[in-house]
Amino acid sequence: MPMPYELYYWPTVQGRGEFIRLVLEEAQAPYLDIARLPAPRGGTQVLMKVLAGKDGPPHFASPVLKSDKLLISQTPCILSYIGPRHGLAPKGEPGRLHALQLQLTLADLVAEVHDSHHPIASGLTYEDQRPEARRRAAHLVKDRLPKFLGYFEQLLAQDGEHLVGRSLSYVDLSAFQVMSGLLYAFPRAMAHLAPQIPRLLSLRERIANRPRIQAYLESERRLPFNQEGIFRHYPELDVIDREAP
């Protein structure tokens, strides 16, 4: 029997680790969320040792996934590895590369969402950069979200129910997570954008209703969105484009 995957990520937030959890949950692949386990087997100390290179080269940041003796970091890289192993990626090389390209585009969007509340520095608090965050979030809502989401809406209009290929892939699961995070962080702005992205919203609902994903979302394993993660709800940042400066 194969060894469970080991996921090394911060224990109190969904963050980038959630993109990996969704694939493992949909695939029913056994995994251990190491930093959520009690010491000495788990905890953040174990995570920090892995990042520092305890079992191999150091990693710049989490998430890190251990598969047997292989340690992989960077979310798109991890997904491009586990997706094909569990039937959640196209089979041919062109399709796999297209999936990775789309995942990297989603990663760009996730980075811009994070920077909407931390535009100056991650090491500063939100309160330390509130005026700059208001300007950055207004730009995100007015210009960047329509551009990113419009692109993925266009893909669905061309290809049908899935973002790449003709069956569920890790890209669809990641799009579900991004849409869920945006609806939490920017409910007013997303309601304003909703008429422009009906296919993306429908994709999110279909993923949420998949039996394994639904069971995961209702379990204790799925942490709620909170003010420590990437997707944060600050009402003053949740503007609609006509309110943007």
C-alpha cells in the first residue's frame, strides 16, 4: 500500500496549501497534514525543519509535499505532479502544459489578491498599510479581477464545463478555491461582476456539489476563511468599480 502523502503547510489557514488539499480530497488520496498533527510527529517546528532542508535542499516557502522520498514545493509544481497521478490532469503533454499554464495564471491572481491587503510588505500589519491597501484593492476590483476572471470565463465559453480538457482537472478545483475566496473577500464586488462570469460561478457550484468535495467542505479538515489567510474580508476594500478612485 502506498505511503500517505505528507503536506507541510501552516496549520491555521487555508492559504496555498488548500489547492493541494482539494486535489487529494477529490482523489481520496491518503495524506497527513503534518503541521496540524501534535508534536513530536507534527507542529510548526517540523514544518520549519523541512523548509530549512532537514531532508534535502531547503525550500523557499511552504507548501511542501512529500511523496515517498520526493519533496516538492511551489503549489503549481506540486499540482502538476499529483494531478496526473490521480486522473486530474490531461493525459497528453500539450494538455498537461496547458493545465500548468492556467494554474500559473491562477497563482498570479492569488498573489494580486494577497497584495490587495498587503501592498507594501507582508511583514507589516494590514493597519500599517491601510491607505495603500484601499488604493490597491480598488485597482484589483476595477481592472484586474475583470481581466483575470474574464479570461477564465472565455475558456469555459469555448471548452464547455471544464477549464482544460473534457473532464475534471486540478485547474477546475483551483478555480473553485479562487472563486470561493473572492466571494468571501469581496462579496459586493463579486456580486457586481456576477453577470459577466456566469460560467465560472456555475463551475464553482458544480465543484462544491461533488460528493467528495462536499464531504470535505463539511468536515473539520476544511478550515474557514479568516483574517490570517490570503483571502481576507475587509469591508472598506470591498468596493465596486464605480466607487474606485
